[in-house]
Amino acid sequence: MIPDLTADQVLTTTRSVRKRLDLTRPVSRTLIAECLEIAFQAPNRSNQNTWEWVVIDDRETARKAAAIYDAALNDFINSPEGQAYQRAGAAKVAADKTGKLLEDMTKMSTSVDYLRQHMGEMPALVVPMFFGRPEEMDLFHQASNWGSVLPAVWSLFLALRARGLGSAWTTAHILREKEMAALLGIPQDRYTQVNLFPIAYTIGTDFKRAWRKPVDQVVSWNRFGQRS
């Protein structure tokens, strides 16, 4: 455990960590299970506990999972949506006179590239799932099912942070969900994969608060757009 780290500090300094994940230090199954046990205390739909989790710590399986993730990122980059995303980013950079946006986007891009190159070397990878398929659900049931597992995923990130470990939220592999299901033996017709994320000790634990839009810019009171 990181000494003297308060609950507020855990909540405000749990970052998506990529470059500062330690590829050389093993993470025991006992520690991962401890963090998962804490995460499973998160609220879930009617307390049914219908989630499933696959932890990958076999090197060959991790490399194959990372290859699926890498290929899915290429799929997105080369898709019309990905191309539009890149054009929109370039337009925002061109309109920014401070140069700060370019600096931030470059930093994020190099961070994502690093994780992409080293995903298969992480001590462990995790794929959480919920029971059912969203394409067979209305919006209400989709919200219920996503909301039944995402709190536990974030609680896991917080438990990791408190113990000197870190992770990064990724969803790209879902573009190749069937390939990941085949690799991990997931019943594709019955379970929906939520994301894929690494688990590793962090190099240092001195993470800080991130910039976020202030409350008075994004919170409405009683009616949308009513800021006060």
C-alpha cells in the first residue's frame, strides 16, 4: 500500500498510465485477486454479479491479445471515422494559437503508441465482460448492463493505484471482439467484452491531478444549460 494516500488522493490521482508501467516487475496472481475482490464490492445490477473476468498472465496469450489490440487500432485509424477524427484534430491544432493543444495531443499520441508497442509485455491483461449482447437489448437494458460492470472496473483501477500499480483504459480491441473471444474461449453469443487493460506496477507513484473543465462549465442545475 502507498502510505498516507487518502481516499480523495486515490480518487484524484488515478491516471491512465502507459509509459510509466513497469514491464520488468512481476505482479502476483494473489495481488491481482486481492484487487479484484475489492473491485467486486462495487454496485451492480440487482446485485446479480453476472460479470465475468479473464486475466491473462500467460506470455504467449498476452502477445496474441496484444496483436489483436494492435490490429484493431489500425482498423480504426484507417476507417472513415478514424480519418474524420484525425482531420478534426488537425483542424483544432491549426486553430489553436497557443501551441498547447499540439503539445497535449503529441504527448497523448506518443503515450498511446508506447502502450501499443508494449501491451504484450505487460505482467497481466484483463478483459471484463457482462452477460448478454447489447444488440439484443433496448437502451434501458444496455445502460443497466454497462452500469453493472463499469463501476467495478474503475474500483479495480483505484485498488491498483492504492497498491502502487496502474493501468490504462482501452476499448480498441472491441473492433475485433470475435477474435479476442476465440483466443480466450469467451462464449461470443452470451457475453459482451467491456474493455482490455494492462496491470503493472508503476514507475514511481507521484501522480497528480489532471486538468478537467470546472464544475461551473459542465454542470446544470435543475435544467440543461442552467449553470446557476
